[in-house]
Amino acid sequence: MTAVFFVNTGMGLLFILIGWLCYRYPNLINPYGSLPPERKALVDIEGLKKAVAITLAATGILLVITGVLAAFRVIGEDTGFFAMGGLCIAMVVPLFLFMWKYNGYGRDRTGSLNLPPMRNLAKLPIVIAAISIVFVITLVAMANKSTKIDVDNGTIHISGMYGRDIPLTSVVSAKKISQLPPVAMRTNGASTGTYNKGHFLLKNGEKCMMFVRKQPPYIELRTSDGGLYYLNGANGAETQLLAEIIIGTLN
């Protein structure tokens, strides 16, 4: 199991628990719990506690889903952590709006509302959930999209996630290999069942960047600035052609 699985799943279950506790014990909701009795009388506590519970539970469920996806390597750790941050930030919006709608802001002591009521707030959790799901799906799609690599004007162009340009003049060694070195951990990258992209730490202690489809052969590049890269094409023939071009510039 990956770290993001335990973090996202743990946070998700915690949010679900907090949502249930807020529904069961609404005095836990701030600032409702600290309001004087006359102000609490103006609060639509049934609407507030339901809204808070749904928002927290929906966020928690999505966090658990991203944790499970990371555990099965459908998404990489970086994608899982980005999703976690995005979900936690997105959760604040409906919570704030629900507080405004249900917590008596803008009401006088008779209960009359002096501000125009906010409409369709009940749809916000669904909207936030939909946006978050689209966000996660987009990241998964990007992680599973093949990396385009070509050589033009003396530069190796790597497009897509973590893409970069490597001048051929900086390449000090290049060779074709049939097996990737053992990876200790992914430091800032995406790893799926098909691709490795981004920054990795090898078991021998070396740092490298990978832009590979997990099917040999591969090309190992070392550059004059100490960079170590592993890459390959969409198929063996494309990798062979890429290797011939790169290795040919060194001769």
C-alpha cells in the first residue's frame, strides 16, 4: 500500500466520522455551538446539520476513492495528493455558504431575513463532487497518456506531464537497455500500470527522470549537468529509431 492510500483514506474516514458527529451533535458545529440561546433560535439547525454532514461525508467518500485508486496504481501518489488538497480546499466553499444560509446571518431578533435568500445551495455538494471527480479523472487521463518524444533542431523534446527539452549537446552518454533499474520510490511523478513519468529515486541512490512506457527497450541518457533520464517510444520500432538518432550524435 502507498502512503497516499493511508493518508487519503484516513482523512476520508475522519471526514465521514466528523460529518456524522456534526449531524448527531450539532453543537459541535462552529459557530452554532457557541451562540447564545436567542441566536440559536434563529438558526435553521436541521438544514445546517444536514448540509454540513453531506458536505463532509461527500468529501470523505471522494478522498477514500482517490486513496483506493492510488493503492491499485490507477493514479500516482502525486495525483492522489493533489486530489486531496483540491478536495479539502473545495470543501470550504459549500461549508461557508451553508453557514451563511442557515446560521442566522442577516436576521433580526424576530427571525426576519434582511438579506436575499441564497438559492439552490442544496445542489452545491453535488456540484463540488462533480468538479472534484472531473479533476481526478483528468489527472488520471494525463498520467495514462503516452509521452511524445521527438528530436528536432538538436534538442530532444519531451511533451506531456513533466515534459522538458534536453539539448543533444548536453548528452554525455546514451545507450539502449532492456530493463529499467530498480526504483526505490517515486519522489514527484506518476506511475500507472502502463507508464512511469516524472522524478524517481533509484535503489542505488541515484535520482532520475523517467518518461517510459513499461515495455522494453528503453534508452538511458546521462547529461553533462548530472541528469539521468530513461525514455522510450510508443513501440519498439520508435524506440530503436530514437536511440539511433541520439546515439548517432555522440559518434
